[in-house]
Amino acid sequence: MKNDPIESAIARLDEVPLHTPEGKAAFQKALAAKSNLVVAKAARIAGGAQWLDLTRDLATAFDRMIAKGAATDKACAATIAIARALVQLDFDSPDVFLRGMKHVQMEGSWGPPVDAAVELRAICAMGLANSTYPHKLREMVTLLADKEWQARVGAIRAIAVVGGESASLLLRFKTLSGDKDPEVMAECFSAILILEGSEGVPLVAGFAASPDPEVSEAAILAMGASRRADAVAWLIEEFSRSVALPRRKCILLSLSTSRVETGIAFLLDLIREGGSATATLATDALSIHARDEKLAADVAEAIHSRG
């Protein structure tokens, strides 16, 4: 059986010596290959190896692959790998990222056509966020309104990386305007807490009272994920005010994921002294740390203390 030339070319890249003149020549050849899979493999290796000498070759390959879309780069395999490599290499020329943020590539599927460039747009937004381009937030506003929720999430993460008052206001507007996908709202809550700290806690806490259970849960879990002492204090107070079982379970899980000392201590106290149903909820919440031997021992001690 004849070897597949593309598979052989991909396999050979693993044997190329990195950061050598002969290696550079081999990777330049791979980045100029017709196969998008060969280009993608070369890009992944170059990015992981922090091979700065190949940044221009990567950018050239990106332009070549994106120019004809699915005809040369099915599923955006090469452009996604190149964009990710350029982010790893702190590439500071915005043209590649700006082009990638605008790229839409509809491809056939078992159902309606799907956009294969969603991940590409999100990665390129992060690349632009890390660049010195002066109008990066202006470009990200369009991505905040992207029809694909994954791209909107990518825009939110990139805006959070840009930081500053303008980024904070932009994310506040997006948060208050809402989004039909709870994943986007969850990312907004996390970004607000990162950017604004204590000033963001009341905003996120307000959404915890949303009539939409998915939005409410996302806000509660974001409070714990922030690992902020004031957010944990709010969760503890909110637990005492809550009676609905799903909400109480969500709050305890958020406290557990926070790993903040006061939150863990509160859960252990519930196991020791709470009612049987509450103690069970707290034990279940802490079960996510089963591999933490010390915490598992603390949970066992708390259960034992109940008799």
C-alpha cells in the first residue's frame, strides 16, 4: 500500500530539528505546502517552539490560505493553527488579526451550512487585543454582535485582556443589553469581575436575581469563579436568604469552586451543624475536590463530627 504523501509530510515534521537553519528551511517549505493539514501541523509546532524567525512565513501562509477559503483551507484548519501560533509568538502586525476577525467561511454539513471560521475570529480577537493597534476596541464591537455565540465569547475575553475604563464600559453595556445565549452572559460576568473587582460585584449580584434560571446560575457561578472574598461573602449571605433547592445547590457549588478559605469553612460548618438535607448538599458540593486529600479528610472529619 502506498503511503499517503500528506500523512508522510505531516509525520516528517516531528523529526525536523528545531531552531536550526535546516529546520527553518523545512518549516518554510511546509508552510508553503498546498495541504492545509501540513501547514496547520507546521504552525502548531512553530508556535509551541516559540520560533520567532518563522512569524513572517506564518503570516504569508495565513494570507494564502484565507484568500480562497474552503477551497484551500477546509474547516479553517490552517488559518486557525496559524492564528493561534501568531498569538503565542506575540505577533504585533494587526493586519492578519483584522482579516481573521472578519472572515466567515460557510461549509456544508449534514444539515444547514455551518460557519467554520468562528474559532478563527475569536483567536484573532485575542491576537489583536495583545497588539499595539490603537483602535482594537473599535474593531471588537462588531464581533460582540457576531451571530455565533462562540465568537461573541471570544470578543468578550479579548476586551477583558485590553482592560481599562473603555473596555469595562463596553462590557457593562453588553451585560446590561443581555444576550440570548447564557454562555455569553457567563463570560460577561466573569470579565466584569476581573476588570472591575469589587465594583463589579453588585452588577453581577443583580443578575443572580434574574427570572431566567440559566442567567441567574451563570451569575452565581461567576461569583465563585472570581475567587474574590467579597463575592464569597455575598454567596454566603445569599444562601441564608434562599429557599429554592436548585438555587441553594448552585450557591454551594459556587462556594466550593471558589476554594476561598471562608467559603470552604462555611461548607464544612454546614456539614457539621446544618440540617441533614443541607449537610448532604454541602457534602455533594465539596465532592468535586475528591482528589484533594487534605480537603477530603476535612470533609470526613466534618461528617464524623455529626455522629
